[in-house]
Amino acid sequence: MLVLLIGGGIALLGLSHWDLLNFAGLIEDSKSAISTSFVTSGVYSFTRHPVYLGSMIALFGLYIFAPYDRNLGYLIGISSYFIVGSIFEEWKLKSVFSEYTSYKLNVGRFFPSNIRQLKYFIKQFKNL
């Protein structure tokens, strides 16, 4: 159950930078649906895809909590979708934000790219 909560927490931290009502089309804004700002702070300084990572961890937690074939199927299927989707998403981000290439070199796709960054990420998560 703890793994499920940790995954959900990471996903929520990632979502905190999104304008969810505009993203879902529930409100119209004069701004484009694509954000004009490039976020690299907070959880985005540790992982390029915190929502995907958090969701995959939560699905793993669900499988541990209720180890049914159906939940394993969700874990494998949705995680595969996130992995492939992140590749296409990054192609688009590189074309929209010129600084994405250097960001990509310093921050891991799903997990912190080095041990020091991982230790700092764990410390920050404990402080929540």
C-alpha cells in the first residue's frame, strides 16, 4: 500500500505544474494548449516524466497489494504505453523547446540520472 501512495504522490507532484482544467478542455484560455514555459524545477529536476513514473509505481503497488493477473496486465500494458509515449512526447518537446536537449542530458527519463540526485530526491520526498 505504501508503494501505491508513493507512486500517487510522485504523480501528483508532477501534475502540480499543469493547468489541468485547460488541459482537459473544461475552460478556454487565451493561452495555447501547449505551455509556453519549460518547467525544470521541483520533481522535474529529478525525472523528465514524473506523472508517468508515479503512475507506474502506483500500478506496481496495486499489483503488490492485489496480485491478480488483471493488475499485472494493467502494469505491463500501461507502463509500455508510457515508455513508448514518452519517446514521442520528447520528440515534440525537442522541437518546441530548444533547451530540452540539454535538460535531457542532465535528467533521467524516469529515474534520477545519478546517485547524488537520487539521494536528494529521496530526502525531498521524505520532507513532504
